[in-house]
Amino acid sequence: MKTRNHKILDHPILGYFLLMIFSLIVSSIISSFIDSKLLGTLIPGYAIEKEVYGKVIVQASGLGNAVGSVLAIGLFYIWFRPYFDGMLKKKYFFQGLLFLAPVLLIHWVGSVVSWTQFGMGSIFLAFLKAFAPGFAEETAFRGLGVANYLRKVQTEKGVVTIFWLSSIVFGLSHVANVFAGAPLLISIGQAAYAAGIGMILGAVYLRTGNLWPTILGHMSVDFMEFIRGDLGSSGGIMSGIGVGDWITIVDGVVGIILGLYLIRPSKRAEIVDLWKAKWISSN
């Protein structure tokens, strides 16, 4: 079968950013219909009004983002079929969750401590809203771009490059919280923490080729955070730091350590072989 022409996506770095943007756009479009126009009007508290630079906006995100992300993954799979093995698989699912377990447990403890300081909101709404970061961010910052990068660059150096690129970009994206009303220093702190968590999430995806563990792990972290009274009512925008937050900051450091350990030099050839197998005859 003749290979489809992928001129732009054949540039690994450019392809990473283009696929990230593509995924976020698809997720946002679907979310605007499902979350904002449908669920936001049916479920009290699902949509949140926020003032951003003097303008009041209504924001709703959650299940719609998940649907949009799965659609983006499906389009990616269709575009590259039959050469790509896929990223939503059963293989290595439990291994991926095991890799994530220490980081998840520490973060959950930090979240519970935060509940005692900031109070608790709706568990149901927290569950619905957690679909947005769990699916949308994993698909955008790791899922499509990392897979496409390793389609073209199947070397140990390439593994390290995309590990750092995806982690740093994921961290920097959280600085944007300042535009949603978060204090600058807190936004920078969130960005540093997110980069650390991004390292363990990225390493798990590289080691397993399976996005499910990172989606569910990410979703669980945000679910526990959205139960907090302050974050639940603000759409995840922090205005202060408590004891629980310091625990999660430590968790970010643990994420860095475990992430680097998972992609240590002795494992990089194994990672390359795994992704070569996922992209059989694609080049």
C-alpha cells in the first residue's frame, strides 16, 4: 500500500506543536456544544462565570473535551492507518498505572489535606470537570505529538528530546492561568509543578505506548483537586497556597525523579523498540 504523504507532520518538532493545537481546537469546539450549550444549561454549577480583565465570561469544560479528544485521536489513527498501532490499548495498561501509583498517592494525600483548609465542593461536578484535563491535556501535550515525533525520530536521543519538550511545554502552558485571574507567582509555581508531573506522565507514555494510564491518572489528580471548595468554584484557578499544596509541590519533585528513572539510559533502547513496533512500515 502506498504511504500517505505527511509533508508538514514529517517535521517532528513542528508536527508536535501542530498536533497539539489541532487537538486543543477539536476538543474546544466539541466542548462548546456539549459542555457550554448543553450540560452547562442542564446541570447547576457546571458552568462558571469568571471576570477576566474586566469581562465576564461563562466557562464550562468536562465531558465535551473528552469527546473531542477521542475524536482527535480517532482522526489521527485514521490518517496514519494502517501503520499506527494506536494509543488507547489494553497492553501495558496496568503497568502504566503501577508506574504512576507513588505520584498519585502523594497527590491524593495533598488534596485531602487541602479539603480540610479550603472546604469541599460537589463531588459530582468535580468528576465531570476532571474529564477536561484528563483527556484534553493528555491528548494534546503527549498523545498525538509524542506519537508523531517517534514516528520519525526513533532513536534514544529522540526519546530524551521529546520527553523534555513535552514536559516543558506542558508546564509552560499553565502560566496562562495568570490570564484567567491567578496571581503571577502562583501561576509560575503551578507551571513548575505541572512540568514535574508532566515528566512522570510523559515517561509512562513513552514506556508503555498507552495513553489510558496517563489519562486516568491525570483525571484522578484533577478530580481530587476540583473537590476543593476554592478550586471547584473557580474552575481550577488558585488564589492561595495551603499545606496540601506544599505536599503536591513535593509530589512534583517526586514526579521528576520517577520520570527520569523510567527513561534512564538502560531503558531507552527498549522504548525505541516499543515505538518502532507501533509504527511498523510507516516511514
